[in-house]
Amino acid sequence: MNPVRSAIAALLVPVIVSVCATACSSGSGTKASGGAKSIVLYTCASANVEQAVVKGFQAAHPGTSVQVFRAPTGQLNARVAADLRSGGIRADVIWACDPLTMHGYDKQRLLRAWTPANAADIPAAYRTPNYTGIDLLYVVLAVRKGVAAPQSWSGLTDRSLRNAVALPSPSVAASALGALGYLSSVPGYGMSFYRALHANGAQQVDTPAAALTGVETGAYRVGVTLANAAYADQRKGSPISVVWPRPGGIAIYAPIGLTARTHPADLAARFADYAAGLDAQRLMAQQDTYPVLPGLGGPPLPGGSTVVSPDWPSLYDGYQGLLAQYVALFGS
């Protein structure tokens, strides 16, 4: 079997599902046209962020509910594939964690045209005709205290870090897939960088959270993880430093879009508009997430830190091949 297909098949396991119950208010609150009061959201967003946005939306639209299926990207893909095998996508809204995954859904014609009401406030780099970024992830390094911190991504291949680096799997985590897309395209890196990591004994874990935990417990000296989670743990006393290695922390935008499923009402569009809007963006910042709207707070961006981002359109047609090369090295 193709190694990438094997990686996806392996993800067909029980997943995290959270269901937000219908608000108990029976008053004359806002209702979508056609009387529909419930939508289904598929997302890989962290639980605290997803729940804050869902609760905020339900409070703003009394009498409505959002049923949430939440899982890491690999398992989310498995759920979508299972839907398609059994009659069609069951989600009304998809909130993914990277543009490559969302582009894959779009290419399968699972999304429909949608532009958020506040599109003019969102940087054009985070918008397409069918989906829009609503929060940002930054892939950086967590380094165990007392360990000499790598100052560049290439430093992860140093012999001093042999068997001591934790890498999240791009078959599971969208942020790791985005990092793979970026580093594979940068001069001086490419897939040879990942081959060097493998030769140096870098260890694959499932998620950025697992990499962070591994560094905190001393299982690894350095882990590739997400800046917001690392800063949150650091504030709680975790024995780590957070490093934005050269050429920069890798920015990945998390997009939301409406599915092509026949919608009985406009409630799905209202939810997506809310998630992209000012109120939800403020809620995200309060949950230690980087919103796409500027000036709303959130975790720090250290002075002097550099931010880089993949050329997403150039990666759309080739990332499956990159993933296959990675899986050939590290497995699924």
C-alpha cells in the first residue's frame, strides 16, 4: 500500500468529539431563515479556543447550537473521507489548521464560495475565494533549560542533539505539515534537511503538544512545537526556553470555510462570519492564540524575532509528494 495512504488509514481510530448542547433559552432570540437552529463544525482547533468561539456564538445567537467534531488533522481527514464514502460531507463548517489541508478539501469540491463580512480587515495573504484564515500558528522550538539552544533550524542536526530532538508528525499535525512545506522549499534545507535529522536520530512524536511535553519531562532536549503553547507552559514554570530559529518562526494560518453541503439556512455563514469577526478574535487572543486581526493581544512575538511563511500556492500540487518522502524516512 502507498505509504501516505497507510498513514491516513492508520488514523482511523477513535477521535475526540465534543458536542455543544443546544442553548436552553426559549426566548425570541435570533433565528436563521428557514428555522434551522443547529450546525455541525469540523475542526482541529484546540479545545479551549474552539469552545470559547462556539460559546460566544451561541450567546450571540440564543436558541442555536453548534455540534463539534474536533480531532487532529490526520483524524479529521479520516472523518471527512468516511463521510464521503457514506453519502457526503456531514459538516456545515470546517475550521482547519493549515491551508494545505483546506486546499485539499477545496480541490475535492467540498467547499463553497464565502467571503467574511469583515474581509477588508483580514490580510489578503490569509484569504481565498472559498476560505479565510482566522488564527495563526507559529512553529518554533522548545529547548530544555541548561541545553545550548539551536539558533537556526539547521542546528537541529548538530551532533550534540543526537537522539534528542522531537519532531511532530506531518501525517497527524497540520502545523508540522506546514513546516515541512516551508523547510522543504528553502535553499539550504529541502528534504536533505529531513534526511539529516533522521540520520541524527531525531524522534517522531504525534503532535506539537507531545514534542513540548517530551522536552518538559526531559525525554528530549529540543522539540518542534507551537509558540503559543510553549509560552503558556513557560508562564506556568515549565523548564524551557522558546526559540525562534533562523530563518524564522514558521507562520501557518488556520482557515475556516463553508462546505458545499446543501444548507437549509444561513446559520453556517453566520458562524463563519462570527469566527472571523472582532468579538471571536478577541476571545481567541484571551485563549493564548494569535488572531489574524492585528492589535488584539495574544501571546508575545519577541522583539527581533523573524517570521517566515510558506508560499502556499506553490505547495498545493506537490505537498503529497513531500509527505510521501517524509513518511519514507520517519514512517507514518
